[in-house]
Amino acid sequence: MTRPQSHDAPVALALRGIDKRYGNVQALSTATLEVSPGTVHALLGENGAGKSTLMRIAYGLERADAGTMLLWNDPVRITSAADAIARGIGMVHQHFTLVPAMTVAENIALGGRGRLDLARVAKRVDELSASTGFALDPAARVETLSVGAQQRVEIAKALVRAARILILDEPTAVLAPAESAELLRWVRAYADAGNAAILITHKLREALGVADEVTVLRRGRSLLTARRDDVTPDTLTAAMIGEELAGAKTRSFTEDARTLAAPGVVFRADSLTLADSAGIVRVRDAAFEINGGEIIGIAAIEGSGQHELLRALAGRLTPESGVLERPSAVGFVPEDRHRDAVLLNRSLSENVALRGAGARRGIIDWSAVSEQTERLMREYDVRADDAAVPIRTLSGGNQQKVVLARELALESDSPLALVVENPTRGLDVRATADVHARLRKAAHDGAAIVLYSSDIDEVLLLASRVFVVFERTVRELPLDREQIGRAMVGAA
Amino acid sequence: MSHGARASAFRRDSVAWELARAVLVLLAIVGTTALLLLVGGYSVGNGLAALWRGSLGSWYAFTSATLVRAIPLMLTGVAVAVAFRAGVLNIGAEGQLLAGAAAATAVALSPPGLPTVIVVALALTASAAGGAGWASIAAFLRARFAVLEVISTIMLNFVALYAVSYLVRGPLQEPTHVYPQSSTIDDALHLSRIVGAGRLHSGLLLALGVSLVAGWVLRRTAAGFRLIAAGESPSAATSAGGINVVATTTATFLVSGALAGLAGGVEVLGVTFALYENISPGYGYTAIAVALLARLDPWRVAATALLFGGLEAGAGAMQRDAGVPSTLVTVIEAALILAVIAVGALRRRSPAADVATTPIAA
């Protein structure tokens, strides 16, 4: 590890030895980030590495459990976003915080105090447009603007409040290539004027293209801090995903799964193209086969098209074009359990009855449903008083077991198939192990399982084969942590 | 079941809680009324006595005042409860009731020729269709353009009110064209009185039947379960249940409108025997309080409708017998609704008691 400067060198922003714990998850441990004036600093890491948490601490949205923070060489304690803004820190979130029905000037004036003088704000926006080249129309309504223009409004909001340190969270994720290039050019110029920019990203090419320095976070620790010239895509990838492979355990299990794999194609796709709800193509020309007894791990960084791929396989999304053969009933465990999988206020029985409720007719035999539910509760070791308690009273792990049990319950004679998305998110170690054991057992019993996890180690731990989704392309890769990691960020 | 003992203890606890709540509701009624009478400078004793006499004080008051008013409240209360359970905030029961009343009147006044039983059945069917038709405007706007039904149904209430104003001065006005009301409906078409119960008519049986069936549908049928799931979480209903949420909520909206319309038909054929402007003293609005206090359970609506029917009847008696001016009575009525709802909203701290629950066998 190389340090680009000693502790005496001037810093724009320094976070040292930051710890942050959520429940029993250590999100950050002794994480350190030092940003020099006049530089663009790329903060790299996989999903869940702690990048956003660290920046939320810097911006006052979260409090660190331990550690110190320096701003322009002075120790500071930032307790709120208002505090951060007052001290010249700006943040552009991945999901914009604009009011669509308001004009650009009104959005920029939001959060100000005292009398609202829109004419003055509009004048300020015009000045800003001139100095940044953003070409913002103060009177335009935000909802009529392109995504790129909306992002420029977000940046303008920070600049109007004299931000000299700008945090950009995945700024290019929503932009077209030309817009991305333009934004990065502006970031460069902003830093060259003596400010500092922090770019949260998981795109290596982008980081290496614009940044002066990079810091890599992995599992809440700063793994590497270096000047751009001292790193290569390979060293960065290695730092991001770790050099140690998941090891023998993964391998031997995979071989087990292979030998046990029951023949028989359960899913088959050919020149499959999928679009999201806005009609934007997210997966193009995918072709694959998935057999019974396999666990297919999907590895991808956020927004690569895996969301649509999983929903198409689960029958929740109709393909744009191409062939997708799948069983009539596919179990689906979505990542947002509370929103998409359960009726929180209803009983366990009712949540079990929910599957297939759209096609059911006539009278529901609730005593049969509750018998079935109690059988599933015993089989899956669900800890609850009885089948009549509302599911919201259960722990996350027990809720997830109910969902898994429901989705794995065999329907008619269709082959058993299950699509799971981040199935252990928010679960503790024990519950995670339970869920893993259930998935393995289901595959062992002949089910075809498709698993997406934003934790690449979880994918490797369970998968018998891995598909990587990157920029609309689905391809199979060998079970090699490094190769997969590189493919996920487009470095391979 | 190994947890049986614990589960039944839980349920006993619930029953005790329900009783405590009922007592609190009664205390709130007495307390609020007494307070407002005191503030207005009227005799608290006389006022409360009139409230009692007008609602439960005699068999006549109970049947001819309380129960007669409970009938439209029961039907509109079930209408609101069912809609709210599906996540459809139908505030338009009043307008749907008026549409139903107008439709029933039109059928009942059309030239005779059919047996009276058939005409009555047709008139009631027309009232349900009228209510559903009126609700369909808001249901369509919701399903097609995501127009908030809270707004559209309130607006449509006023449209219905003025439409009735027009009808009783135009197409449906009595032949002398003097009074803003329709002709009186033929005696043969009136809903039969319940023997020995004064002005109480057989609409009560219909209302009780509707409450019973609606509660059963919600508890036992697949369609009822889809409705509840769509109301609890549209996203989970769609994703995990494969439920067509738009179709489910739209159908529920229409059924809700039909029930409110039926209330109008029953009122015309059982109580007013003619259509005129103030046919409903706001039953469709009180229905929201009726449904909420019943925690959106159609079975409990039968009980809460009775309570509010008694309040309406007793308030009328206060005005007649205790000399309390009608304006103050209106204030008392409104305050009573708020007090009752406030007490009804008291919850045990257990999150399980937070919501209207449909108990199912377990």
C-alpha cells in the first residue's frame, strides 16, 4: 500500500479510522480516506463494501461510531447534512433529490432560508451556467429535463451553496456515454480550480480515466490508496474483490452439485431481449440453458440488467423478443421482502395462501391452509407461536423462511424452479446459513435455482455455474473469483 | 396444537379489550354530549334524557328511530368497509346512495304492469346499478388515469346532489310541479313493515344479510382474499400472488358503489317513499365513521351502524324534546363522531392489534 501524502500534507477532506456498525453488521472498520485539494479522488469497491456509508458519514447523514474527520486540515464534527452544506461539502446522490414539478430555480432555492427571491436565484443560476457551461434554464420544470440535465441541477444546488468538496455517488450510472464524458470533464475542471471531488464508482475505466488518486474499500476496510499512475486495472480488481479465492469449500461443493445435477432443461433462453418498465433495453441477445439440480449464480453490479433477467425468469416480466422457455410456476424470492413478498399485517397462513391467489376460485379452506402452514413451519424450522400470528411479528430470518417455504412448495407437476434475489440481505449469520442450506437442499432435490446476490462470495459459495451480467450482456464464466470480478466491472 | 393454550389466552384478552373499548365509547358519548350542552347553556340532565329517550328509551324509539336509521348506515358502512379493505378510499357513498335512490324512484314510478314483487326487485336492482354506475366514473378515472378516488368521489357527491335537485324539479317532479320532489311511490311497492316494530321495515333484513355475506366473502373466499391482499400491499399481491390488482380494486369499487346505491333504494322504498333533495342526512359520510369504528369488518359494521343510528335518533330527540337548537345538535353529532372514532382508534400496544384482522381458523 502506498500513501500519496504524509499526514502533514494539506488535505481537503480526511476521514481516519472510521468505524460504523449497523446491528450486527460491521459496515466500516477503521476506514480511511484522504482527499487532497485540487484532486479527483475515486472511491472504489464492490456493492456493500461501505463506500456509500463512508460518504454518508462525511456528509452528516450518518454518525461514525469511531474515527476523526478533518476539513481543510481542521478537525471537525459534522452532525447533519445542513452542517456539511454550511461547511462547503456537497453531495450528488445516485437517486436525485429534486422536486419534479418545480422549476430549476425553485429546486435550487429549496433548503434556503428567509425570503424567497426567485429572480435573484434565477440570476445566480444564469451566472453558474456561464461559469460551468451547464446551460441551465432557471424557468424550466425539472420533470421536463433529461436525466443528465437533472444531474447538473443537483450539482448546481451544491455549487450555489459554495461547495468546495463535492461527493458524487455513481454519477454516470444513469447517463448516456456522451453525457458521462461531459460530466467527467467538468469534474476534472472543478478539481483543477482548487476544489476536491470524490467519485464513488465501481467502474474501473471511469476511475482510471479521471481520478488523480484512488481508494479501494473492501468489507468496510480501506484496502488500498494510491496515485492513478501506480495502479492498473488488475491491481484494482484484486484489491476490490480480494486475492484469496473462496477456497476449497466452494470447489468441493460445486463438484457435489455437478454430480448430483439431474438432467433436464428447466429454463432455456435464446436471443432473449428484455426491457425495463421505461422501455429501455436492459438485456440483449441472451442465450443459456439451466438444468434441474443446478444453482446458477448471477454476478453483476447494480443496474446491469440482472433485475430484469431475474424477473423474466420468474415470469414477472414479459420479454421484448426472443425465446424464453420456463416452467409455468416459478417460485420467486424478491430482494425487497417487505414490499414484494409478504403481506406484513396478515397471518402466516394468509401469506402462504398468497402464492397463486390470483388464479384461485371459490372458497378457501383456511383450516387446510393453516395445516399446510404449520407443516411448512416445522419443516423449515420457523419460530412463531402459530400460523395465525401476523408475519410482521417474526424476525427477518423467520419471515424469509416462510417465503422460501411457500415458493418451494411444489405446484402441480411443473418442474421445481426458484429465482432468488439477495436472499440473505438483512439476515444474521445463523439465518443466512439456514437459507443457504435450504437452497442447496432444494437443488439437491432437483430444483433449478437462479440466485442473484450482490455479495460475490455468496454467489461463489452456492453456485454450480455463474452467469455475469454486464452492460446488457449475459455470459457464463468459470468459477473463478477474479475473472468474475473483472467481468462484473467490465475489466475483462 | 401445542400453542393452543397461549393462543386462546390471547383471544380472551382480545375480548376483554373489545369490551373495555365499548365502555369507553359509551363514556365518550355521554361526556362529549354533556360538555357541549354545558357550554351551550342547556340542561345537561334534560339533554341526556332526551338522547336516551330518542334512541333506546322505548321500544318505539329503538325500532322506529334507531333501527330505521341504522339500515342505510349499515349498507353504506359495509360499502365503505369493503372499499377501504381493498385500498380504495371511496368517500363517495353519499353520492352513490343518491344515484341509487334516484334510480329506484324512476323504476318504482314507471307505469305499472308487472307484479309488485318484481317491480320492487327491479327497483332495488336499479338502485344497486345506479350506485355502481356512479362509482364507475371514479373507478374508471382511478384505473385508467390514476386519479385519486378521494378527490373524485367527493366531487361526484356534489354532482349527485345537484343532479337529484334537477331531477326533482324536472323529469321526476310530481305532476302538479309545485314541490321539488317526485310523486309518492305506490303503497304496494313499499318495503313491508316488520310487525310490532313500528316504522321498522324489512330493509333491515337486507342490510343484515349484506353485512353477513360481505363478512363471509372477506373471510372465506378467494375473491375476498384477493381484495384484502390488494389493499394490504399492491406490490406483494402482484409479485407474490399473481393478482391483477387493478381488476380487483376496480371490481371492489363497483361493488362498494352498488351497496351504497342499494342503501338509497331501500331508503326510498322503506322510509321516504319519494325522492327529494334532503333524502339523506349525510348517511354516506357517517358511513365512513361507521366503517372505521368497525375496523373495516362488515360484521362489526352491523353493530357500529346501530350505535350511530342511535346517535342520530337521540340527537333528533334532543332537538325536539329538550329544546336544544338544531345547530348545536349538529355540532354535538359531529363531536360525537370524532369522540367515538378517537376512542375507537385507541389500540393496544401490540402491533398485531394495529389492523383490522380477519380471524381465520388456525
